[in-house]
Amino acid sequence: MKKDSNATWEIYNLSTDANESSNVAAQHPDLAEKFESILKKEHRNSQIREWEFVDPKFAPFEVK
């Protein structure tokens, strides 16, 4: 899941990198593209402002 819609996907091989220290997305651009496609197809807007960050219909939430 990514909160910044402009951020690139991060992909980690959890079988060899449990600490998620080595992002392998550059070696797997096909997976990143597939993730983005799934996100756009399956996303449903939330009725809770704080949970809506993929395609927000609310004004940006400000934390005070």
C-alpha cells in the first residue's frame, strides 16, 4: 500500500530480506506495473477521511 500516489512501488524479497532493506522494484518493473494496475482496478473509496489516500474525494486531511 502506498499513501503517496506519485511514489514508486517498493518490492522486497521477504524470503531473503525480512528487514525490507533492499528494494528490488528496479529489477521487477513488471510487478510494479501489475500492482499499479490492480490498485486502480480494485480500489474503492473509503467513507473514512483518514483512510482515503489512493484517490481522495475529500480535501487533504491536516494533522494538528
